Amino acid sequence: MAGNSFGNIFKLTSFGESHGVAIGGIIDGCPAGLEIDQSFIQAELNRRKPGQSNISSPRKEDDAVEFVSGIFEGKTLGTPIAFMIKNADQKSGDYSKLKDVYRPSHADFVYEKKYGIRDHRGGGRSSARETIARVVAGAIAKLFLMQYGVQINAFVKQIGTVKLIGEHTEFDIKMAEANIVRCPDNNIAQQMIAHIEKLRDEGDTCGGIIQCVIENTPVGLGEPVFDKLHAELGKAMLSINAVKGFEIGNGFDSVIYKGSQLNDEFLPFDSAQGDKKVTTRTNHSGGIQGGISNGMPIYFNVAFKPVASIKKPQSTINSSGEKTEIQIEGRHDPCVVPRAVPIVESMAAMVIMDYFLLQKVNS
């Protein structure tokens, strides 16, 4: 199986299956001397882990990370960083009925046809549990970027039909952590929670949109042709389980504007303050122009489809092509979006760190 690694210089290779012994990874290319705050890394994992609220999967996992190599006396050595998170609360028996059945909108069918074999327990390698490795790597990338003042924060903008109206600049994004759905407006958050709970009780699921904002990115990250910064961010986000859409800046809404309305005009320096930082009057571009960061905040939306594992009866086929009925058991999120917030942040951090290191190499 190819495609288990992400990144150019700062590179993560992940391994493990949902119901295997452990999920883990190897990080290559992390500079030596970076102080590793393990409590910060564990806090990031806790934001992603199941069982954290009544609108998430009830699977109970500590998701405690164990570093095997690459760190000595609290600092990176510059050598590969190997880590693992052991699986503890597997209930593989919940999936015994699915061994020869293809679940609708899952990877079961394509995995079996492509590889001739699949791990039917929780989806195996296709499970979102693989994203634990991304959060560990993303947390290390965040620690690196913090040295340069780069901040990455994401929040839930929409759940089903319940939307947060307004620009990210109108909210205190960090307030998203004050509620279980991770929306910075508590009134809208309660509506989102009620929507998820209703569908959960009906045995159904829903999707939503996460917006991510990256502040204090230096000017010049990204290459202007095939390796555009927003193209890499798009690849990173679309590699996350259940993601079906990515848009940066005004995205698809850009088509309704005239060029005169959408162009981001440059503002003159504030000479009196000695400030020579280039800014723009608006930020419709989302902080990236010509594939290269321009120093303005980078912001983008990531759309997640409803979780495919629903408890309602469904019609499908088995491995012999025969029609059959299934009702999926096991422990699943009625909406994965709140738990995906740290995953989106992690993938963004990995991209920005990787391009930061690439810029150093090329300068």
C-alpha cells in the first residue's frame, strides 16, 4: 500500500489499524533542538480522542502517546521521531457480521478489490483512528511554529443546516473550546448540539464545515506553479477522512463578485510608526496570492460529509454480489466534525512547517 507518508522535508509516515495493537508514526526532518512539551501534545490528542462528550463516539481510549526515538532530555535530536499510541478499547466483535458485507459509502468494497484483502474490524487502515498520528505530528509542528509567532486555530462553522454567520474576524476563535461542538458562538453551538443529538437519537448522522485560520505566516511560503501553498493545504485537508470539499479565502463565493470588488488593494506603510509590513485592505484571497503567502491571515473552509456508519437499516451487497440488508452496530460519532477540529489544525501546521523549512533550504 502506497501513500502512507505526507510532507517534503517535515514528513510523517503513519502506521496501524483501528483495531490493531497500536497507531503510530515516524516523523522525519524535524530540526534538532526543538523543545518538546509532551503535556501540550497530549492535550492536542485529548481534543481528538473519542468519548469526550455525549455527541462523540463512546469508545474509551486514553490515547497516550509513547515516544520511542528522536527525543532526548526533552529536545529533538534531528533524527527520526518514532511514536505509538496503543489501542485499548477495541470491540472487534461488533464488526463480525460485516466480514463479507460492503457498507454503503465506506472503503470496504474498494479496499477489497484493490488489495484482495481488508481488515473489516472498524475499517482497519481506512478508519479515522489513523488521524491520531497526524495530531502528534501536527502538535510538534505547532511547537516549532510557535517560535516564530505562527498561530493556527480552527472552529466549527456549520453543522448540517445550522450555520455560524459572519467572518472569522468577528469572533473570538479561541472561545470555540468552551463548548463540546467547538463553535465560538455559544448560542449557535447549542443549536448545533441539539441538531446532532436529534439525528443521533434517530440513528442518523450529519456533516459540517470547519474553518481554519493561520495568523502571522511569513511572506513567501509556497511555490508559484505546481507546489502552490493553497494546493498543498487542499491536498492535506482532502486526505482527512470524510472530507469532501476545500475552499480558501472567498472560495466558491468569488464567482459572484466583480474583479473590482474582489481584488485585495495594498495599503501604504505607516511611516510615522516605522511599520513596513505590507497589508491589504481586504483579504478575499485568504492570505495566499499566486500560490505564495502574502503575510495576511490564511483562512479556509473544510467540508465534511455525514459519517457513513448509521444505525438505520440499509440495502447493500455481500462479497458474492448478492443483495443483503445490514444494520451497522458498534460505536460511532453521529457527527465527526467537532473532533476533526484538531486534525484540521494539525494538517495545516504540518504544511506550514514543511514549507517554512523548504523556504529556508531554497533561500
